Amino acid sequence: MKTQLLKKMIMVVAFFAMTSASAQLFDFESSKGGWDKEFQMASADLVIEGGRGTLACVRTTNNSTIALAPATATINAKTMNFLKLVIKNTSKSNSIRVKAQTSAATDNTANFNISAEDTEFQTYYFDLRTTTAWTAAQTANSTTEEVKLLFRGNFPTAPAVEGIIYVDSIEFLAAIPATQYSEFIQNPNFEDPTGITQYSGNGATRSISSVGAQAGLQSMKVTFTAAQTSNFWNFSNYKKTYAPGFLTGKTAIVKVWVKTNRTTAAQINVKLKTVDASDAVTANQPQVTQLTTNFTGGWEELTFSLPLLDANVEGITFFLGVNWNDPAAIPDNSAYNAVAGNNFYFDTMSATFSTTLGTAKNTLEGVSVYPNPADDVVNVNSVNGGDITVYSTVGTKVLTAKATASNYQLNVSGLSSGVYLLELVSVGKTSVTKLVIK
Ligand SMILES: [Ca+2]
Ligand SMILES: [Ca+2]
């Protein structure tokens, strides 16, 4: 029996040595992996939170700490440059201090900001080389002897226990993952450390969501805490450049998955900031608005066609937003504006180009639209009927219908006076007619 036990122990030690030599990931799915509560952390236990194995750390002071015990703290400080942390921080702590002790240097520290009072998991990538202390440790040592994470900041005078930090994973990385691109869209899946950020908008905040992903682990969530009073824009701090002439005659096709808790339509915007070779903004900066159509909280994919009308466009920057209609100027559309409690999730975006010139073979012939100008009803005559979409002149989809007969009467009584474009799509061909509403 003793021999059996000894064999088992040797196997366990061998297994542990093998994994600890290469393991730079601690996922807390079934084991603490050497991490535990340390200085003034009330407890750090394995807990399932949001379906994930986590280390639930109960904070009791301004420096509540978890530590990777010296026996297992063989993080290769020489090659590990980044700390990836996935946490749901329900405490008020708003910064993390990373301490990595080595034989040559003690308490090499770096401070990083985190969001407080989270309702969802957040992913952080901390560049440990931003401190000279870590780089000094890299120069002097190959492994750490102890690693500590201190959850700091914002500690109230009372109570003694203040919030739980659910640590889903701690990972040390030599490099952060390469950023993904879909043409001019950076981080189209919201899975990367860099990409689209909030640009403008009153009444709303943007965050990365780990709950509402359409694909992967994350999506972008826009939460309105007050009624919308302006366009809400997110902006990609990235410009894709193209060879001269490449974009001439092309249309950008942008697809975006959207999910909202609204039970009526909202307007989603895509805008392209276009520049010429000298980085000067070109005259045509396409913007298209589409209506959401899913009112039961599910995902839908919206498609935006953005003609690049300037011949000299050589750079594109991508914007995504929630449209706002000024009730004083566009009263009919103000019901589309977001109100407090509305949220929007965005995920899985893509951009491609199609050539818009030479599309004669795709033009639907024999379509007549009358009377034009019209009051309340427009007759749409065609051979086979088809799908009708009416757009405003700025590209907003204002009406859709299915022409179920070759002579279809379209009710346009809900449209304000003005100029529109009526598109009829049938058997893969398209007809566009300028329509005037009196
Ligand atoms: Ca985990
Ligand atoms: Ca995603």
C-alpha cells in the first residue's frame, strides 16, 4: 500500500512539475492552480459565476490581495510581457497593482486601471513592460518567485467586506493576439484588445459585453441611461488605405449583427470617413441608416450599402452608431430615438466591396410608379411584383412592402412631404425610381 501511495505521489509531483513549467494560464475551472487569498482578502474560493469557473475574491481593505504561492509562481518573467485578466469586479476597486517578486528584485509593481461594480465579465490586457521594474526583472531573472494582484482604490470607510471580484482567468502572455480586421473595420468581432471606441453620444455608454455575444465571447453593448439627445457614435481609430483608383466605382457593403431590447424600430447608422491620399476629408462621406426589425430581443443582421462616390478616396475609417432624429426637425422619426433603458448589442461585423458600375444586366425593366408626385397611395406596376423599399435621400429606410401583384397599391400616407427613392427588387434585379410625396 505504501509503495502504491508513493507511486501516486511521485506521479502527482511529476505531473505538477510538467504543467507548472509550461502553464501560464490559470482558469479556475477545477483548481486554484496555486492562487489563494493573501493580505486582507476575506476569502478566495472556487465558485461558478455566469457559467464560468472563477476564483471569488471577497475584498475587505483597500489593498485586498490574491497571490500565486511561491512554490508555483514560476512565471517566466523574461518572456512574459502581458497579463491577460478576465474578471467581473462587483467591488468598488478601480485599479490593480501587480507585484512580481524575483530573486534579484522585490515587489516590482505596476498599476493598471479597471472598471468597478461590473455586471459582466471584462477582459484586460496589461502591458507589464510599461514599468521599468518589470523590465528590470525581465533583464535579471527568468522566473518569478511570487506574483500578487492587489485590488486597490475606492475603498469606503465602511463596511468591512466590500464586494466580490470573480476572477475567471489569469494568463501571462508573451504577446497579445493579433488584431483582426475585415477590410476597414478593426476588431470586427469585439474579441481583441483594440478596436472600436465610443466617440460621441449623450445618454448612453459603451462597454464590451461578455453576456450578449452573437459569436465568440464578447460583443459591444450600448446602454442608454437617459433619453437620446444626439447621434451616438462609435469610432474605429484605424484608417485602411488603398491604392489610387482601387475604390473608384465601388460600393462598400457593411454587415452588422444587432440585438436590442426595444420593442419598436430603432435606427442604426454606419458612416465612413473617407480621405484622399493627402489625408484630406473627401466631399462624399457615405452614411446609411437602417431600421431594426427584430422586436423580441433576438439577433438580426443589417446590411448597409455605401457608395464611394469620390474618385479620389484612398482611406476609410469606420463609424457605427445609433441614429437620433431631432424632434423639432424630423418629428415623424423621433419615435426611433432611444430612451432610458434601451440597450443595443453589436457583433460580427464585416466589410466587402461590390462594383456598382456596369450593372445594366441587374436593372429591372418595365417598372412604372404613379401618380408621382403622390398623396396617400402609389401604384407600383411591374411584371412579377417584388420587394419594395422606400428610402429618404440620406439613405434612411422609411418603408418596406411586398408587392404581391403586378399592379400593387403602396400606402404612403405615413410619409412626410419630400423626395424619396423607391426601390423594387424582383428576381435578382433592381429598379430605383425617384418618388415625390406632396
Ligand atoms: Ca474560468
Ligand atoms: Ca464577438
